Amino acid sequence: MRIKRARAHAAVVATVAAWAFVVAAVTTGLVGYLVVASQDGVREALRTAPPAEAAVQVVTRLAPDPADQDAAVREVVAERSGGAPLAAYRSLAGGEDALAVPSSDQDARGVLTVYEGLEEHAELVDGGWPVDGGRVTQAALHATAAEALGLAVGDQITVGETLVRVTGTWLPADPDDPFWFGEPIEVTGVDGSAYGPFVVTEEALTAVEPSPRVRWRVTPQADAITPGQVAALAGALPGLPGALEGDNRVDVRGVAVSGELAATAGSLDADVSRGTSVSAVPLVVLVAVAIVTGAQVARLLGVVREVETTLLRSRGLSAAQLVWWSVLESVAVVVPAAALGAAATVAALRAAGGPAVDTGVAAWCAGGVAAGTLALLVAGAAATARRRVEDTVAFSSRRATGAIGWSFAAVALIAAAVAIWQLRRYGEASGTGGADLLATPGPALALLACAALALLAVPFPLALAERALAGRRRLGLLLPAWQVTRRLPVYASVVVLVVVTAGAGVLAASYSATWTGLQEDLADVRSGADVRVTFDRAGPLTAARPAESALPYGQVDGAAEAVGVLSTGARIGDESTALLAMPAAGLGAVVEGRDDVFPADRVAAEVAPAEPPLAGLELPEGTERLEVDATGVGAATLLVADAGGVLAQAVVEDGVAAVPAGFGTVVAADLTLAVAGESEPAVTAVRAVDASGTATDVPLDGAGAWQPQAEASYRVDAAEPGTASPLSAAAVAFQPGATVRLTPPAATGDPVPVVASRDALDRFGLQVGDPVTLHVVGARIDASVVDEVPVVPGVAEPVAFVADLPSVTAALLRVADRPQRITEVWLSAGGGDTAALAAAVEDAGLASAADVTDRETVRSGLLDHGLARHVVPAFWSVAAAAVVLTAIGAVASAATLRRQRRGELAVLRVVGVAPSEQARSRRIEQAGMGLLAMVAGALGGVVVAALTVTVLARAATSGVPQALDPVGGANLGALAVFGVALAGVVAAVALLQASRAGRDAAAAVPGEERR
């Protein structure tokens, strides 16, 4: 009986199976993709993290029982892993001992080291690995160190008291491997005057040093860890130092634990939580669409069985029996369909090389879809079985005043408002910008509320249309208006489907554009310029560390502008801040971004000094060296500046000082006194010599008498302007080696103008116009806040100030005894290809001691490798799935209407309505309601997007400055394609319904309406 009943309605049962198949397939693909994307994001983040941030290092002394000590460390690490797969690499290191090698640096030092498993992380360049035995200790040396020391395989060298023979040279297979922990000597082979490591066997090291340092470098196995394990690791790992220090098997004269793995794990866990919260939003929208579609399919099944259900009830079959039949039938149909949908998705993804969705995830998705579908079908069957015959007739034929009640609409609106409010409140108030369980359904509830409002509003224009058309002789548009009004509850599900689907498309288009725009804005803030060159070593100018200049970078092909930048820390009172100094003249040319975030042109105008702050002796163009005559000095150094305020030293030796290219103004003179006591050091003549050897006298009196700067001088007890020349000082010094600095008279005594970030004003309680004292490199700079900006680009610290580099340089020359090197060079790409410009900088050999980053690479890192990048495809996947489900629901609704309205076809023919006119009426009904629903959904989607996408985009992105507000937008191209697809579904269903109605009306005969 049950089988015959199912066969009698095979088409409808097939629709149910198709719906279950599609929902299971889409859910499996989406959930599986989100899980895999989150997992891949975590693993990639760990693989690309700096070594010291992706590992933790435990250091102590070697215990009497090394094996027991090693086992104890690994045991404690396992206990503090939170179940995460960790790898622990053990190594030993001796002290830094003097090296005795011919022609080497007399201060050279070497380190004897032992690594376990070194062969898996290093590559032999020449020779072989050391082995035990022999009178001479065997060692494999880092190839770079060997080259620097002039050693080759077979050479011998003394490390401390140990004679070592080099058996091989090697290089790290991957310098960024956490195995090396980012230690400079291990990665590069040279760290100052230290060379190595000299890799020896453990027996050889312990024979020389019985208790060397023993290290364990612990790092996650990035290819095996899961997001859940990262969360557990973040919670358990901070307790590692305490556990090790209290273990006598491990602790030998103290335990030192370093590395930022715990902080990295905590940050990744927060990022995953944010991504998961935002990913749940499109999932909830998918669930809403699936439920509405499923309810419509269940309704169709109930409608086609109304007559037979009434007949079976009249013959004594109970409602419980009918429900039980429905349960058995639904299980037989839904469970295989859901399983096949999930399996088909898994197979398709694997065949196409897509995400490897776990079978467990697929099983859970199929089970959830099957359970939900069974609940909908059984609930529909129960409602049909318990409905009385007279209720059935009334329900299908009454003239409706609305599809839903005002109370239901009010509840939907209140629920949506609460969820949206919670989403915005939580996203704005939390530092992480996350979301919670109450806020996640907000967009879906808001779209359903929009559908509720649309259903409430539909009767009113229909009533107006009826009154306007009632006086016409032809039915025309009046018939469709009558029919929709009579059967509005049947159309309600289609309206809800189309409204939610259209809104989901608008939400996807808005989120994708907003999130992408936020990543681009964040990349602009982080990069600061098209290309940034950050030098490995900063600090004061010395003979060993000469000045860097922006000039060679500006000559690279593709560079439109290059400026030197001093990015350094500063202090205001006891609080730290950041200072970004660059020439005001070039600031607007190299810094690009949103004007509401950092208006570069306005900032440049605000920090620009009224007069050039770096005055001095102007050198003729092409000057290569200076001939300097001086009296009363033991040594002299002239400080020369370029047009951007970058300093370089021109050290006078035997009366001659070389001038770096591009530096054309002598802005200070450091004169070392020849004798203690009273003296008058002076520069009496300066001649500029060009490449041809032509010497040109440089007038010394053009800038007036130069002033001694007591704060910038060294060991000088008193100093006044001298009389021997404009560049002289009457100085008193009672200690040898005293140095007096002379500078031209200050162009202005005003404080340095600075622009502060909004966070800086809040931190220090400042306002525009307030004076502020910055302590930079130990010297005091008096400044004045002339403007504020939301964010300072290129600086990791949100509390920051921007200043003109020449102004800062001039101020430091008067108060700091050690002039500073610039830390960076910022470039703008003339053709806009920042990656090509970065490559050109590296090809020119300008990045050997610097790190080069470009804007497009930073953007790509955020867009293509961010932990929440998968949310954008998730939104679009849900929108596409919603179109498919809308098609299924609309077809089911049309089939329901066709069955319910079969009896009216003959009646309409009797009163003169031709089949073609009936078909036209059905087409207008379907298309009109679909069009109204699309418009309502689009408007609702715009409202929901305006309320939510900026919060969601911020929540899905880590490290967004609080002052960097996302800007809403829409991907109009993708939205247009989506709109065409949805309109095509609506039009296709309308045409199908009209065609069937026309055929049915042509075949209808009088009297059929009574059957």
C-alpha cells in the first residue's frame, strides 16, 4: 500500500529527493570547504610565520643523564601541547671561543654545536658530516662562515683550545625553518665577529665542555595540526616554563624558555574564531532558504495527497498511521538522497582537485540534512492528516487578506532587530571584532523580516489594482490580481524564497567588495608606500655603518620617487610611541591611500617647515671630496645632508673628506679638540673638488657664525662661538677626546610640527595645537601637534606621530651627539607595477642588507592567504545554492497551484476566458510576484548589507586599526550575473506555469470543476 502510494506521486517524491540531494550536496561542499580552508589557513600561517614566532626554545645545561633529561623534556612538552602534534629538535652548543686562523679577524669567535637530525634540515655543500674518532675533532662548518674565514674541507683551525679539522661545509635547506629558530649565526653563518656553527658530534663536544648548553626547539607539525588543536595549544603552552623549572630531571642551573609560539597560537585561534563566526552567517542564510524550500516541497506533497488522505481517514485509518507511513516513506527517500548528495560532492571535489572534504564532515552534513528534511515532511504529513475536509476546502479557496499575521511579522522584525543590534554592538565593542551565537543569525533573520514585510505589503497594491481595474470590460490584469489575492498564502513561500535569495545575492556582492576593499586599505596602511626597503641595521652613523641614501633607489627603473625615512621609537614621559619622519616634499608622492584615513597631501602641508631647517655650506654640484683646512683639532667630521634631510659623514683624513653622491650641504661639523683645557678648534677653509680635480672654494661666512651645540657635544665643559673663522668655537674641556659640534644658526626656534594619530591623542590626552616633548634616541625634541589623522601608515604601532625628516634631523643635530641613519627608503612606482619595482630593486643589488616589500605583495597576502578569505566564496556559494533551491521551490509551488486550481479552468472557459488568456494570467501572476519579490529582496539586501557587512568584514580581518573604518561597496559585475540568473529562474517558472495552464485549460470540459 505504501509503495503504491509513493508510486502514484512519483514526480513529487522525486522532487523531495532532488531537494534533499541538492541541500546535502551544497551543505557538504560549503561546510567542508570552510573546514578545509580554515585548516589550510592555520597551517599556512604557521609555515610562513617567523621562526621565533612559530617555535619555543628551551635552554638549560646538559644533565648527567642526557637521555633521561631529553625524555623528561619531551614528556612535559607533550603534556603542555593540548594534543597538538609537536616536533622537538634537540641541539647542544658550547660557548663562543676565540678562533685561531691565519689572516682572520683577531676578535673572531667560533661556536661548537651539535644537532640531532641535522641531515633533514641542512644540505652539504662539500665534504661530509663529522664522525667520532681520531686525534683531531671533526667539524662541518657553515659554508658562509667557511668562505668568510677562508677555510675549505681538510683545513684545520683552533676553536678555543680545540683543534678542529673541517670535514664538510653545509647550508640550511630552509633558513626560515623553525629548526634554526632564526638565530643569525645559524642561518647566515656570521653574526658580528662570531662564525659558525662548527657542527661536531656530541661525544666530541662533551669531551671539550662537559656541561654545554642543551636546547630543545619545539614547533608544531604544520602539515598535521588542526584549528582545534591550535586553540588547545594556545591554552596549554603558557604553562610550559613553570612545568620545566619544577622538574629536577630537566633543570640544571636554570631553564630559559623563549619564543612566541604561545602568542602566535593565541592569535591564530582568535583569527579562526572570527572567521568561523563570520562563516556561519552565509550558512544560516542557506539554512533559511533550505527550510523555506523544504516547507514548500512538503506542502506540495501534502496538497497532492489531500483527497486520498481524506478518503483514507474516512475509511478508518488514523492520523497516527498516516504519519507513520509518511515517516517510513520519507526515510526511504530522503536518507539515500542526502547520502548521495554528500558523496557526490566529496567525489566531485576530489576528482577536480578541490578541497579534500573529510568523510566525517560529509556524514554529519548528510545526517543533518536528512534529519531536517524528515522533520519538515513528517510535520507536513501530520498537519494534512489532522486537517478536516471542510478546513482543507476553506484553506485552498478563501480570499486572503494577507499571507501572514501582523504578530508573526512583528516577531520576525523584533528578532532581526535584536540580532543585528547584537552583531553591531559586539563587533564594535570587542577588540577582536568577533561575533557571538546570538548575532550570527542576524543577516538571515533580517532577510526573513524583509520577506515578512513584503508579504504584509502585497495585499494593499493588489486591492488598489482591483479597484482601478474593476470598471473595465475585459479581465486583462484584473484576473491575475484576483487570483493572487485569493491564493496569497500559496504564493507566500515563493515570495519568501525570492526575497531571501535576492537579499543573499546583494549581501554576497556587498560583503565581497567591502571585505576586499578593507584588505586593500589595510595593505595600504601596513605598506605605507608602493615599495618599502627596510634596512637590516639601523642606529647611529659610524665608519663601519655608513649612511644609506635614497638616491640609488630613485634611479631604479620604474621608480617615480624615492625618499629616506626614519621610523623609530620615541617616548613621551614614561609611555612609548612611534615616530615616522620623512621629507614633507616627498610625502605626498610616495604615500597613497584613502584620504579619510591618511590625507597625505594635507599632512605634507602641515608638517612642512616655513623655512628650510637644514641650512649650511652649499657644495657645488658634482662634488666628490672636500679639502679641509683646520686648526686646533685632533680630528674632524663634517656632516652632510641631501635634499631629503638624510645625513652622511664626511670624515676628514689628512685634510681630505669623501662626499657621498647626492649629499650637497654641510650642515654640521664635529671637531675633536687637540688638547685638553681651553682651545679654539676651527675650520678655516673648505674647497670642493669634483671628478675632474677642479677645486672650488666654499665660502664659510654665508650662513653667519656657526653655533656650538652643548647638548650634542661630547665631554665639552663650555663652548662659545670662536673668532678664528665662522666655523670655530672657544671651548673648554678637561677630558681627552672632547668633541664640539658646530651648526649654522637655527632658521627658526619654533618646535617641530608633528601630526598625531587619533590613538596618540587619546593615549597622551593631547589636542591639536598642544606642545609635546618627544624623546628620540635619547634626545629631547620639542614639537607641536598641528593636526590629527586616523592612522599613520607604515607603522605597526597605532600610537604614532608623523614629522618632516629635515626638521627632525635639524633638531637632533642640536641635541643628539650621534647622528642617526635612516631606517627605510619608500618608493612610488611610476607605472603602478609595484612587484616589478621591488624586483628591480633586488636586481640592482640594493637589497643585500635590507628587506623589500611591495604593496601588491602585501595585498595578495591578505586577499589570498588571510585566514578568513574563504568567507567571500562562502557567501557566493550560498547565493548560487539559493538560486537552485529557489528554482526547486518555485517549481513545487507552481505544481501545487496547478493541482489546486485545476477545477477553475473549465469554469473560466464557460464564462469566456480563453485558454490563451488563462495562460497569460498565470504568466503575469508568477512573473509579477517574482518581480515584486526580487525588488523587495534587493531593497532588503541593501538595508541588511548597510547594517552588517562593515561589521562582518572587520570581524573577519585581524589587525585592523580601530580608526580604519571599512567602506561599504558592491561587486556590481557579479551582482548583475546573479540577478540575471535569478530573473531567469523566475521567468522560466512563469513560462512553464503559463504553458501548463494553457494546455490544461484547452483540455478542460464543463463539469470537471465538480469532481
